[in-house]
Amino acid sequence: MEMGWLLWGTAVLLLLHVLMELSPTVNFALRIGFYCVLCLLASALAAVACLLVNGGRTVKNMRIIKAVVRTFKYFFGVRFEVKGLENFKVEGPAVILSNHQSVLDMMGLMEVLPDNCVQVGKKELMYMGSVGLIMYLGGVIFINRKSTSSAKMVMSEVAKAMVADNVKVWVYPEGTRNCTGDLLPFKKGAFHLAVQAQVPVIPVVYSSFTSFYNPKTKLFTSGKIKVEILPPIETKGLTSDDVTDLSDRCFSTMRETLFRLSGRP
């Protein structure tokens, strides 16, 4: 009986391997499926560790989450080339901005995430089972993107908290995933946050994933991601009147860096 199950299991694995080699669609579906399952299982295990070590919701849990997620790259053959980590070493709080490409961004985030840093995410993520739980335990700040007044109120509270608690805040200024190899126009919330708190903005740019990950073409293979942390941009003395100019400067700098890292003219 055991030999029969072994033979059947081997046959299924061989069939899946053949299908993955022959069909990009099957390969993409299986790899994404595995990624989602890995996220759920790893989040559940990390949540237990966070509760045992730190007792509840705190940014300190990000160290545990970071250690767990950084193992994901070995499962998917993703390599990182990081430059500019010294730019995170600013005194006090800061607003960190980065481009937002896909579900794989979590691996890139945890590869470089500095200590005492929390992310801003959409409220819907809170209800994603163990993934939502681990985000809550890690101190992620959830905002309701459908309510402008609610988002502004949350950002106002974040500005006060980041200064009082001396934490950095990580924001995706595009507001949604964008796997086109370019940037979407930036929303102004992160820049209002930085100006209101009078803290520096630190841009972080990840090279385009499109050479190895593209949902439209069902491409998902191994690949390399270049990451560059750019020098901080000071906001001391700036007012709300300067927000548009600050946003435009960051957009231009990050877009040029994205194209350079991606080998695009």
C-alpha cells in the first residue's frame, strides 16, 4: 500500500514538472499558488513567535517577520543586489517611499527594512487571514483608501506618532500595484505626512520585475532585483505649499533610478 502511494506521488510530481516545463500558464499558477500558501503558513508561524516573544502588536515584531520572509527568496530563486543601506541611518523618524509592483514586493521590503519601521497599507489587507494578523502584530498602519477624510485623519495621527515613538514609516506613493516597468503618478499623502512631521523623505527604488515576473504573460521564473536606497530629502521648513514640488522631485528621481536599474533608456 505504501509503495502504491509512493508511486502515485512520484507520478503526480513528474506530471506537474512536465506541465510546468511545457506550459507557462501552469508554471505561473503553481508558483503563485505555492507563494500564497507559503505566505499563509509562514505568517501563522511568525504570529505565534511574535505573541510569545513580544506579547502583542509592536513594531519590534518586524524583526521576526523580516527573518521569516527573507527565506522566501531561496524558494523562488530571487536574488537581491542592494546599494545605499547607509542612507537609512538618519537621526529620528523618516518617511520611506518605494515603487509598488506586485505581490512579490513583500520579499523586497523585508530584504532592506530598517529597524523601527512600520508600513502603511490598505484596510482590506487586515482581513487576509494569518497574513492580516501578522501585519497587525507588526504594527502596520491600515487606512481606508475609499474615504479621503478617514485617510487624512489617519495620516495626521501617524505624523504625531512617528515623531513621538521615533519610528520610520514606509509608504507606496503609487497607491496600488503597477507591474508595467514604469511609475504611476504619486498620491500626495506621504508627502503631506513628511512635511507635517518635518521629517526627511527617503526614496527606495526596486528594478522592474518584468524580466522574470509578469502576470499578463504568465511569466514567473527566477531573477535578480536591484535595490537602491537614495539619499534623504530634507523637509524642514517646507509647508503644504511645497508638497507638489516635493512629490514631483521624488517622482522624477525615482523614475530615473528605476529606468537605470532596469537597464531601460
